[in-house]
Amino acid sequence: MAAVGVIETARLVLRPFRADDAEAAHAVWGDAEVMRHSIAGPTRSVDETRAHIARHQESDSRDGHAFRAIVERETGTLVGVGGLLTMPAEWNAVEVGYRLRRDRWGRGYATETARAWLGAGFRDLGLEEIVGVVSADNPASVRVLEKAGLTYRGEGRYHGFDVLHYAAERAAWLREHG
């Protein structure tokens, strides 16, 4: 099975979670405003965040990808979580996702993260398509998906929620983004 290693971008390091990441990750997953558009909603405790991290570590070991820590290169601070997730069977797809601490919104980190994960998914994992799903009332995330190179495919249902479906295909994305 192929696996994605640590990804470094100009400003970020996207790395597997470590045991000491729970408190910093809880600043993301435990923030109701950050999680407002998430089907999962915020975690209520650091222990729930630890369990969330453990599930992502299991997925990473099994699938070679999962949500991971988004760390600012300059400060070494965990500023978000993001990665590639295997979607439920009815979608038969891998999704790119991201969540950032509110104090890091508006810096382009979500787009930088999404582009890096798309590149890893297409180059390292050989995926043919990567999707993004977002609620229609989240225009900031729609812009991130579009800037990262995904195109609108229509509406859909995901875990009982109405979503906008975006996707990028390997050959076209690599031609456009290298």
C-alpha cells in the first residue's frame, strides 16, 4: 500500500499526529465556530479529541492517509488539521478536508493545505479523483476548493446533510498544477 509521508509547503508542515498534539488539536476540533459547518460538530473534551486523533492514526496506518496536523513552519505551532479521508462506500471516493484555528483564518493556509494534499494524493497514492464536499452556506470553503483546483459537480447528500460536491481528476489537476 502506498502512503503519504510528511508534506512540507512554503509555510506549513503536514505531519502525522503525535501523542502530544491533543490540546493543540482541541483548539481546532473543540471550537464550535471552526466546526460550525462540520457534520461531526465540535469535540467536547480533550479526551474526545485524543480519541479522534487515534481514529485518524488508525486510518493513516490502514489507508496511507488521514487527517494530520497542520503545523506552521515558522513557529512550530499546530494551527489546524487536514488531509485525505476515505468517504463512506456510497461515495466511493477520497475527500480532501481541512480545519484551521480561527486566529489563522484568512492567511491562505487552507488552500495551501488542500493543494498539498491533492498533489500527494495524485502523485504518491495514484488516486484518480479527489472530492471535496462543503455546505452551501460556507462560501469561504467553496473558495478554498476552487482555488485548490476542484470544480463544482453538483449537489449531494453526505451523512444526511445537503452538500455541494466538488472534484479534481488526476490527469487534469496534474496538467494544471504540476
